[in-house]
Amino acid sequence: MTDARGTFRDPDLPPTARLADLVARLTLAEKVALLHQHQPAIPRLDIAAFRTGTEALHGVAWLGPATVFPQAVGLGATWDPDLVRRVGAAVGDEVRGLHRKDPSVGLNVWAPVVNPLRDPRWGRNEEGYSEDPWLTGVLGTAYASGLRGDHPTYLRTVPTLKHFLGYNNETERHLTSSDLPPRVLHEYELPAFRGPIESGAVRAVMASYNLVNGRPAHVSPLLSTVRGWTADDVLVVGDAGAASNLAGEQGVHADHVDGFAAALRAGVDCFTEDGADSARTIRLLTAALARGLLEPADIDRAVRRVLGIRLALGEFDPPSANPYAAITTDVVNCPAHQELAREAARRAVVLLQNDGLLPLRAGQSVAVVGPLGDTVLLDWYSGSLPYAVTAVAGLAQRLGADAVRFVEGADRVTLSTSSGVVCTSEAGPLRLAVGAAASFDVLDWGGGALTLRANGRYVRADEDGLLVDDRPGPGEWVVRETFAATAHADGVVLRSLAADRYVAVGADGVLRADAPTAAGATPFRVTLVGDGVEEAVAAARAADVVLVALGSHPMVGGRETQDRADLALPPAQEALLRAVHAANPRTALLLVSGYPYAVGWARTHLPAVLWSAHGGQEFGAALADVLLGATADGVPVEPVGRLPQTWYADGSELPDLLDYDIIAADATYQYFRGVPLWPFGHGRGYARFAYGDLRCPAVVPPGGQVDVSVDVRNVSDRPGEEVVQLYTARRGSRVKQPLRRLRGFRRVRLAPGESETVTITLRADDLATWDPAAARLVVADADHTVWVGPSCVEAAAVATLRVHGGPSGPPRTVLRAVDRDASSGTAIVAATPARGDAVRALAAGAWLAFHDVPIDASARRVVVLVAAGEGTRLTVRLDDPFSGPVAASLSAPPGDWAEVSAPLAAVPGAHDVYLALGAAGTRVAAIEFVR
């Protein structure tokens, strides 16, 4: 077949030939225009406009009503790849249906997020799946596979992994550098991305805002790493406005022409800049061509990747050939997707502890107390709710409206001054007047953030500072509905957190957040007209069981651009919980949040505690199924969710938020040495299980695998589901090893008294660690402890496995600074703008350590590659950084990179080598012992 418009439309030709034909037909100007998020139509070739970036994290977002599934961390809590794949497929179908109705709805979707959840204080914790990179990769692959579809030729949508790489903080996210030593990079950060890409589920990746090892991620040579994992051409898209940071606030390039060119050369194919206006991006890339910073071949390479995904989506083929092209909006929030949303929300609930209070029994009366009891909240990447079933509504449907009472537990107050009271108006701002005062519900969301609600409407400080009560709840990119209250001699003063201005009453009586300091604020007397705790206590005393629903508001308690300072419950919520429990000890705590809380008091005092991420439209119905232990038609239901990350007893147990070296910081469940509140993998059910007779071969050969089997028995009187988890820990190592690592899991559903042999395959290659000398992952000869159990710290059955590794790397002769085994007072930085890593001294007294280094007897000198801005003295010591013998002392002159050397004392043999870096600012790339 030959088409006059181009052989690129011939579906019988190989994709490479079709792409070559299409690219050859484009002018250079047309090619450049395709490198922006909003790609224009090319009428002469009958090619339509195209847009990258439909948000689809846990449902289709920002495009009107669509099925809202649980947050991604809730999907992570299911530990159920098949379920997550089905959710991805449902979301992909809804994207296709909306695209058919409106072609401007893009088929390149920006999901899933596979950044491992290293620190629960990250504002976007809710967007990821797990703190474990392997589990993250498994679930990310599942969701992406659903989005992608399983057709051999066509893609349902093109999933895009976010955000590459080392992105776990919102605090100055575009200016901070994530220091990733090689082991952390290759053992922790990269595996979460590698799994989905190697599987073929993913054809696109988004670069992150942050720097990695001192170099912006948008120009990192690591971008080329992802393309080595697959034969597919992987599209790399920029994050919104990120390329402009290169010559902007990051200041690493002379101007935007240079910055955009550097990003394209590094591997960014599609620029997300200036909204729908592509003119600036086109102008900058065209100027880069004129300057010689880019070659036409650079443009062609990126254009092939852009058009490659469009080809795979079937854009240039007859619609009749592509089954996904026939999907209509009938799938959006269809009954099957509603049922799937309920199943997902049900399986995402984690029962943290239970002494028999749950499941609830028919005939019991329930008091639902707390700010999360009768609402379903959305996050920034949620879709619009077609409907919502709250916890109260779900229980009332099952127990009857008369058996369920709800009390929010929020105080209601009036605000006044000596001149009048604060009044509200649906048509205007809040003002001070003489007359009937407005009553404000005060809700505490933690971190000092309060919301004020009057007549069901939330108060905000608008762009001009006017206080207006016209919002259904906190929302939008700038959250203007939050305030902080500070005690004053005459009452309290209020500060708008968005405006960072204090509230004052103007001469016209209008309340405005326009005072720069508290001195200019108007103090308000606060009069309590409704005691939330007192109302909740009364309801608790009258009920058989109390469900206290506490947690986060996703638009307030940490989100994109906002990290959390700690893991504490909001103070007012903690006080509500304690008061209700004192009134009725039969109290269950339901935590609804996108991250863990430090709830030690609840752990000690309450009979039952549950956690769920914000669960979407079917949350209340799903929760009722779990709390009652059965569906409405009597099918038994277990709490089957498991924690996807560690719950710490206190936020002080976490390292600095910007410390990405999980090995040195003893971070995540892999290295944490403390006692968690609840561990990774934890979750209880109503059924109970016993483990026995672990079978594990004693030895595994290089490149081999073993089957680890264990017998699991249901020892309770009801059917149940267990998540059997396999962990390993290497014994004896030159370098620090994880205390535990998840290697696999299996779900097993058993009737009362039933048993089953569960088998999980363990591959020797999965036990590899990064070898700096070989510059690759290497499996060492070592013994490993192998255990199975219901969480990472509960070893129900244990065995020892001898692993015979393959050849290791040669002894280290050149010690790269970034490969140091330990350090003090240093940061990883870019050796040059384009390539290489180095280590920089943050202060005098900084040092690097390299353990067990063999120093040959023939070595006579030490050579160090160093850049010392002001000159300094470097000292090499052996076996101790302060008191060990001095092996060499080197003088580093001021200037850029240079090799300096000095005689080496006669110290043959294996030693721990310490290099003291001297003055602050000194950069070191390598150290070598030479003849």
C-alpha cells in the first residue's frame, strides 16, 4: 500500500520505517514546534494537534467528573498488583473515552509516580506507592500496564513515570540537590524506575525539578540510563517550567538558549513551558540551532521519540484497526468502575491493631466523631467526584440512619472587637459590624494551619487580601483558606498563610489580610458558642462504639510545594481523641491521610486503630464493608491492606529531610535501627494465621534461583487473607548492608482450618549490591538470612542461604570520591556542568573514608584529583580519621581541577583510608596510590 500523504500511514510497515518517512517529510521549523507540550497541527500532512500530559494519578484529573480511586499510596497499601493493574486499565479507558469526545484530551498520561517514599514528611507522599523500591516498581509496572493496555500493536495511553530522579522534598525543590552515592543510586533510587521500563509498560519519563549530585535533573547524564533498559524509544518530558530554571534560579547556564539546548542534548525531548504557548520554546530552540549549540540531528532524535508515541497510539492508522479508538465516554464512572473503586478502597484499608472491638456487630449504635467522618476530601491530582460516600453515609446504609450519629467535634466561635462583631455576607467580604455575629467552625489541620467555616462556606483571603467566605473547601494551586492564630493580650490575631499577612479591620470595617506584622493586626476576642469536644463526648457516651475519624486535609497538611515539619496529629484532633476515649473506651481510631502519623498514645490506649489513604468516591461504602467484616449481601470481608511504609514513633527518628543517603542515615525500613510504631508490611485481619515448615535450599549457584516455601494455616473461625512476605539480610560485609529487604510476597486466601504451601522464588541476581570497582551490581559470596512473615520485623520462619556469587570487580586502585564508604561534612557535587561527580567539603574538618583498601607494597606516591578554590592541605590517614598514622600530606594550590601528589609512607596491606579535605569548598574527584 502507498499513500500519497506518506508511507508513514501504512500500518503494514515497521514503525522505524514509518517514522523515518514522517520525519523526512517535516521541515526543520515543523520539527522544532513538535518539541513543546502543545504540538500544533500540520495541515499539509493531515496531522492533528497533540498534547502531552493528562493527569491520571488515581483517576482522570482536571477534566470534569470521572471515577476517583484511592490515592496512589492507598493503592500501594493494597499490595495487590492485579488490582492496581485493573485500576490503571479503568483510568486508561476513561482517558480514551474523554479523548474521543474531545481530542484535546491528551493520550500521554503523567502517571504513575514511582519515587520511593523515603521520608513520610514529603508533601507529595500521597502520590507514591511505597518506601521500598522493588514494591514501588512492581506496583508502578502494574498501574502503567493497565494504562498502556495489552494490545500487541496499539497503546491505550502512554504512561509517563514521574519524577526522575531523587525527588522527595518540596522545600526549595528546584534548588536543592539530592546527593545519591552510587550505592543509593543503584540499589534504591533507580530500581523503582527500571522495573516499569524494562517490562515495556512505560514509554515516557518526566525529569524532576531538583538537582542530582549538584547537577539539575533536566541536564543529568542519568537521563540516558533509562534508555539502556529497553529497546523502545523512551520519551523524556520536562516538568512544568523546569527547563527555564536552568538559566533562571538554578543559574547553571548562561541564558535560556544555552539551558534549553543543554536539556535537549541531555535527553529531554518535550518541553513543558509557558502553558499552551509554545512560541518561546520554539524561539529558544531555533536560536540554539543558529548558535551551533544544537544540530539538526539533535532535533530529529527528539522528534522521533515524540512521534513514536503518537504512532504507537494509532494516530496515523485507520480507527477501525485500533480497538481503543472505539472507547466512548460511556466508560466514565460506569457501574463497573464504581464497583472497582469500592474494591480498591476496601483493599486499601489497613487494620493496625484490634483487640476484638472490630468487626462491628449488627444492632450496635455507632458515634462517628471527627473532621474526616462525613466528608470525602480530594488532593491536587484527584479528579472531580461524580458522587461521594462518606464514612457516616456508608455506615448508615448498613446499620440504619438511627444507629449512626455524627459529630464533627469542631469548636464554633464568634469573633469580635470592642467596635463590633465579625459578620459574613454571601455577596461580599467579612466585615465588622454591630448586630448578629457570624459563627465560625474552627478546624485544626496541623502545622499551625486552621480553617474557618461559616454557613458551610470556607473563609479565604483573596488575591487582594479581602476575607471572603465563598469556598466549599481548601483548594487551588495557592491554598488561600488557611490561617494561623496567635495569642494576644486582647484575644488572638490571625495570619493568612497564603498571603503571609495579618488580618486587620480597615476604616471601612472590612477584614483584610494586609498587615505585614502582628503589630498592625486587629486582635479579636474569641467567644465559644459551641464546644466541639463536649458535643463529641456526649455522643460517645450514648453510643455502643465510637469511630473517631481524624487525619489530613490533602490540600493543607503537606502537598506539592509544601513539606511537613513533623508527623504529629493536629493538636485539636489529638485532644478530641483523648476526650472521646475517656468518655467511651470502646473507641476505634480511623486515620485518613496520605502519610503516616506518630500516634503513640493511640497505639498504647486504643483497642482498635485503622488507616486509609483518602479513598475516593466509594470510601465510605468500602469502609463499612471492612468495619462490619462483610458486604451488604453477606460476603465476608477482611482488612487486607498492608503498610507500604514505616510508621515511626516520632518524627525525630527521621534524618534531615534533604538527606537522601539512606545508608548513612539509617533510613527507611531497610536500615532503620529503632522500634517502629508499626513496621513496613504490617497489617492485621480478623482471621489469624500460623506459619510453619520453611523450606529453603542451603545453596544457590551464580545466576541461579531457589524456591522458598512455607506452610500457612488459617487458625481462626472465619475465612481470611494473608500477605506472606519474604525478606533477606546479608551476613558479613565490608560495607554496611540493609538490615532487611523485601524480596517477594504472595497473597493467600484460606478458609477456617485450611492450609496452603506458599512458594516464592528468590533469584541470586536480586541479592546484588553495587561494586564501585566493577562499576556494576555484583552478587558476592555470602550467607544470607532468609525469613518469611507478616511484616518486615516479624520472622515467622527463618533459614540460611549460601549464595555463590559471580566474579567481583578488581581491587580498587582508583578511589572515586563519590564511592566513599563513609564521610563527614561533605556533599556530592557536579565535577563539571556536563559530566562527572565529585565531593565538596562543606566546612573545615570534612573527610572521606574508604574501607579495607589494599595498598600495594610497590606504591610510592598518593595522587589526588582536586579543585581547591583558595588552596588547602589534604591529609591521608590510615584506620582512623583523627589519630591514625599519616600516610601522606598534599598541598593543593588554588584553582580548578588538578592532580597533586605526595610521597606515601611505607604502609602496604589493607587499610581503612581517610582523606581529610582541609578547607571548606575543596572538591575532590579521586585518590590513587601509584608506583
